[in-house]
Amino acid sequence: MPPSKNVIVMPTLELERYDEKMMQELAATLLQQNLDQYSELAVTPDGHPDSRSWASIQKREGVRVYKESSRQQQQQIKAQAATGNSAVKTAKVPPSLLLMGTIKGNLDDVLYATAASSTEAMLTKSKYTDDGVVDAKVLARIIEPTMADPMHFLNVTWRYYALSEPRDYVCLDVAGWGNTARGEQVAYHLIHSVGFDALPSYEHKGIARANLSVCWIFRQRTATLVECYARGYYDFDTTNAMLNSLSMHTIASQWLSCVKLVSYAQSLKLSRLLNCGKGTSPRPDAHVQRATIPDPAALTTMSKDDLMAQALPRLQLSSLDMKAILELSVSMLETNLTQQKELQLTRDGFPDSRTWREVQRKEGIRVFKEFQPQNSLPSGNSATCMRAGVAHPEESGIPSLLMLGTVAGSLNDVMYASIATSTDSMRARSKFVQDGLVNSKVLCCVESPSSDDPFHTLNVTWRYYSLSEPRDYTCIEATGLVPNDNGELVGFHLTHSLGFAQLPVFRNHGVERANMSVCSFFRQKTSTLVECYTRGYFDFHSSNEMLNNISLHAISTQWLSMARYVECAQMKKLVWWMRMRTGRDSFASSSQSSSSTSSGGIVVIGQNSRPRIQSGSRCRVCNRGFGGFLRTSPRACACCAEWVCKRCCVKKQVCVVSSHNRSKVNDKKLIFCAQCIAEGSKSDAALILREELMGQRTSYSSTRRTTMETMDTMETE
């Protein structure tokens, strides 16, 4: 009986650029060789290979699998020996299989079902088609699907089969579109064994690491038939001819699972229609599939917003463009400062009720909507926006929102939550505060923070929201501190739409490129309260007043997420404290860590890294002893790794971007002791930000010990 797959934990691969380049070159070479082999294969008029070289061993519906005859293998050995190369004379020709036939359907559906570019997609496909894969995993992503070519990927993968003998394979896995020597378009899926010293083998568990080289090629033969071809070589590293023959027959049966590819593609499209509702074409149109659903089965892993983010390139801006962006941000900041100063408020701090109507409130924050006609904000490319500026959006008569109120905390903490210097930090913040941002990306960094001014940033960003109608924005985004007329430091966060000709739009995929201009100001009102002000203008390019009002109401709800900014800053500080500790890439299982990894996210302290409970052990905070009748069981703090009692620990949510899937943000409630929470709360956010910018891995607090554990992220196996 083969070992259980649950005892197999294959680690992911970290490839250098040189390794990735070598993999790409190898894939290109192998693909060309297989395309040539496909074009040169001699077949009879009825579509069968030469019976002197190939013996039919399996068939199903319109597909047959052939095994290469021993005579043909001997001829290959003689041909190699005839070259005169002594190294080739003893070369072993591995067993070979050939699949030929047709299946009903179209080429797009076949490749859609075949191209499984994620672990989830591989496992789902195997479960549906029953292709013999017991377990599988994507170990490294070299080329990922894009909007332009959503079926093309290049991965390093691991597959485990339970055949006559359990075997696993580490392979180069590539799929996409190609052309034969006759210029015909074909779809291909190439799997070729490769070796990496960093990957363990499981021979001690009875699993042999074998080698294979298989290439599938599909061609649209008629309007309703797809021609299927596969050629595969297998080296089982065993001299037992009977076992090898049994394995080849089992593989032949698994190959026949290709007859279920079209059915699998139809089930995927049906699932998408049920899950996505409107915005998805009910007709299996090839162009729609390529644009919106490139990764079969992993609909959440490779969603539309992930593909849009990948399709957006890094912006290459000239020095003149950057200067213009800087000048625009300064102009917008001055305009908004003046606008805030001129805002008329009542004695109790509310705006004029004749102009503003309250639409939302939460804790100490209220959002108001302005009474005024809704016109359109003219949109254009970057040069037009920089020249025209729309520096005074209040004069355009477009929808406007206003937020006023206070949050408990410090100005530095609010700014620490506001600043996002990278795509990862933008996504982690949005996940924690729930501000409605579905996906985001930093497209260009114009100005970066410094030790002298750690809260100052100026970036070009992309934001995608799914409101009443999906909309995205390309914006300049600036944060920092400026003095007001009274000499007080005021924090700001400016987001202003700007267009760039080199950035694609996604209107064909149901996403409207809208415009907005939003500016927030934060001021330390008292020692424990921060005054918040936000003014925003939105142009949705729609004359549907009802939809626009629904969108504005949704935005006002998202603005209330600012009430969690201080809590977000505390979370970021706790994460920073943990990352400063000496940690490891993997941890032993424990009740806490297993629960976190099972939900797909954050790996916490392993059981073997916790301090051993000895006789007389006490809670770090209250100094009470553990054990005994009716005594509480101890818990380990995720930050300091010290034991604490139930009374002295608190569960806190933390959000970090997965190290294995940058589009995924993991969140989990971890246990922290009261002392670590208190120390984290008292930490200066500006000082922590400076430490982050300097990239130091040393703590600035002498009260912390250097033996504490770190926290890292990993995906659910």
C-alpha cells in the first residue's frame, strides 16, 4: 500500500534568475523538438501510426494509446551507436507511449481545461478527469498567465502517482499556444522531469523519484473535432520488466482521461457563470474565456482582478513627467489645505446642514454628502490632466463627500497606517481595515520616504473597487506631514486620478476607468485624539443617478474604515516586532500553528520552539504558576514566545501578504501577551518606520530579548 500523501510535504522552490532563464530555454528547446516530432510522424490514411513500430494497448471513444515496439527501440539504439560516440552507445532508450485520436469540442475548451497553472487547478483537474495524480503542487512560478496570453504559463511542479509502485516526479510544466512547421495553430502542454538539489526525495518512504518527458499537442481538425496527440517517455529506474510493463499500461489508461477535458472545461465555465453572475458571458466564447478565466478551477486564485494587476506594467516615467507629477501633487495639496480652512463648521463641529447631509456614521466619524448638481469630470491622458490639472474639482460640480470626526490615538500611528510604500503594504492595509479595495498595485515610485521624513511618499498607483459597478482608478498617491497656519503638523493622504497612455483599460472586461480626487488631513487634537478630515470628488462616467448614489453610499461606508487606522498601526507594529526576531522558514505543528495554516495564512510559533514548561513555571505577566487542579493551561505569545496565562493574553488580528502568492493577503488572530501589546502600543511608529526603511534587523528596545520567534507566511498545502 503506498504511503499516505499526508506525510509528504514538498517545499516550494526559490529560483535564481539564471535558473529561471535556463528553464525557459529548456522549455523552448523541448517544445520545438516535440513540434518537429509531431510534424514528422508517419501515419496511415486512416490516422494510425505504423503498426511495425507501434502496438495499440488501450482505446477509449475516439482515442487510442500505443506502446513503442521493442524492435523500434532496438533500431533507435543502433542508430545512436552508429554515431560513433562511445557515450551514446550505452545510452538507455526509455519506454515510449503515443496517443492519437480526436475528441468532440473546440481547441479553446481543451486548452482551458489543460492549462492548470496553480496547485488548486492541478488537483481539481485530476479529481475531475481521474488522470491518476494522487497529489500535486506548484513549486515555482517562472512565467504566469497574463491578460494578453492567459493560457500560457511556465512552472516547476511536483506530481505523485500511486501506480504498481509509488512514484513522484519534479517537472518543468509549460502550456500555451504554438505553431507547427506547416503554420497550423496548436495548443500544447509539456511536462519534462528536472532535478533540483534543494528538493528532498522520499525513497525512505517507499516513493521512487522517476523521470518522464511528455508533450500533449492539440489541433482543431474540424469545427467540432479536436485532434489529440501525446508522446511520452518514462524512466522508472528499475530493471523489473513486469513492473515497468504494468506501469506503462496504467499510464496509458490515465492518458485516456483526455476524453473528459471538454466536459471539464464546460463544468468550469458553468461554475463561473454561477459564481460570477452578471458580467460573464453565458456563451462559451473563446475570446471571453481568454480575457477573463485563464486559470481553470482556481477561479479565486487567478481572478479577474489578479489578471488586471498583472497586465498593468511598471510605469517608466521621464524626469519631466516626475517633475510634473510632483508639481501637481503640491498644487492639489495647497488647494485642499485652503478648502479645509474655508470650510464653515457649526460650534459642535458639523458642516452647514443646508449644504451637507449626513449619510453614514461610525464611532466618532461622520460622512456627509454635498447638495449640488452632478456633472462630469473631463478625463484625459496624463499630459492633459497635468496641464488642465483639475486642480479645483469643487468647481466641476461633480459628486462630493465630506468626512469629519476623531479617532483615539496618535498622529504618528494614523500616518503609519496611511502610508503604503509597496503593493504588499497597500493590500495588507486594505485587508485589515476593510476599505473596499479589491486589488491594488504600485505602478511607479516618484518619491520615497527618508529617515528625515519617513511618512513622505509620492507614488503612481492602481486601485480596483467592486461597487454597484466594477471600477478602477490610476492615481497619484501622496502622504506626508505639513505645517498648517497655526504651525501644527498635519498629516495628509492625497489620492488624485491621472491617466497614462501606456496603461491598459479594462472596459472590455466590464471594468470602467473612473476618476476621483480625495484628500485626507489628520491633526493631533488632544494627547489621545486625532482629528480627521476627508474631502472627495468622484466621476463615475455614468448618467444613471441611482447607480451613482449607490456608489457614493458604498464609498461613504468604506471611508468609515478610517476608524480602524490606529488599530491597523498597532497590528503593523506587532508584525514588525515579530519580524525582527530570529526566525525560521518552517515550524513544527501545534494547536495554534496548525489552525492558522489550515486557514491558509500565517504560520506562528511551532511547538518545538516554545519554551519548555518546567516545574515552577509562571506567567510572564502576572507571575502566577501553571499546572495543578483547576489551573489554567499556559499559552505562548506569538511575539515574545513566553508562556502566559489565559487572563494575560489577547487575540489580535494580523494581516500579511503571502510569501508564496503575492496577490493573497493572509489574516489570522494570534495570541499576544499583554506586555507585548502594551510595548507595541507605546512604540513610536515614526521610529519603527525609519528602522524599516534602513532595513535593520536589530531592535531599538533593550527591553526585548533576541531569542523571540518570527512570524512568516505560507499557503495552505
